[in-house]
Amino acid sequence: MTTLIRDYTQYMETARQRAQALGPRDAERHARAWRAAYAAGALVKERYPDAKVYIFGSLLYADSFGEHSDIDLAVEGIPWPDYLRIWGELERREPEFEIDLVDLGLVSAAMRAAIEREGKLL
């Protein structure tokens, strides 16, 4: 039994050291993602001044934003064919991050409420 505890402790120490080693790099990636999200939101607002754009998801929480995280944006007020075009353009302009663009008119009421409550309106 002691061996298992010792092995677990060693595992936790190794995990802690790896997390510390990745910390600054993750913080830099998180900052780049915020800049990319603001740039994407600015492009949407430039093309569709009356549209609402929200940032939501893991980007809002530095401790949840990891190496494989994407940028989650929700929009309202963009006609459907234009929505697909702008999403494609956002993806092409931002090669480092995958951008998930959610149309608020197509999600459940619960998801919409959560995005409006917890998301950051740009």
C-alpha cells in the first residue's frame, strides 16, 4: 500500500512541475487568443454594426484555457448566408486558433441564456 501512495505522490509532483513549466507559455497563448477574439469581433462589428458578438467558453477562464482550446464566439443579427461567409473568413484570418461561431438564433434557450449571462459582449 505504501508503494501506491509513494507512486501517486511522485505522479502529483511530476504533474505539478509540468504545469508550472507550461504556465508562461499557456498564459501567452491565452493572451494571443484574447487578441484574436477581439479582432474577430471587430471584423464582425465592422461588417454588421448592429450585430451582437459574445466571447464565451474556456477563453473567459485562464485556468480552463489550454493547449487545445479554441475561441468560442456567439453572434446575433447576421443573415444566414453571410454568417457562413464571415465564419469562413474568421477561420482563414486566424490560423493559430480554431474559431467556433455560434448563431444565437439556433441554440437552445438555456444555452443562449448562459452565453448572454456569462459571456463577454463585445
